[in-house]
Amino acid sequence: MAIYGVTWRVKWSGVQNKYIGVRFRLERTTYFGWIRVSVDEDEEKVTVHDMAYSRIELTAGATNAQ
């Protein structure tokens, strides 16, 4: 995957193994997950180490997953 025209922000410069929370919709279902990344400003590169998401829909305030 290539991303062009990236603007670096100071808070992300030199970040190593940090997590970004994500939310996305597929076929009317909302999923939540995370992506673990490192940022190399000198190389203008973002490395995605791994990622995961839950296939179980969650309800705000729920105390257990079904």
C-alpha cells in the first residue's frame, strides 16, 4: 500500500509501536479495532506492524459480549 502527499505532525514524528484506534462500516455493520504503527520521518515512511478488529458488534454500556 502506498500513501502519497502525507503531512507529518510533530506528535507522530519518530513514533514507534503505537496504536491507532479505528472504526469502519461494512454492509451496515460498524466494526472497531486498532492498527499498530511506527513512523520514520526521515524515510517518510509509516510501517504497519499488525492490526485487528472485532467482528462482534458492541453496544455502549454493555458489560458482556455475546
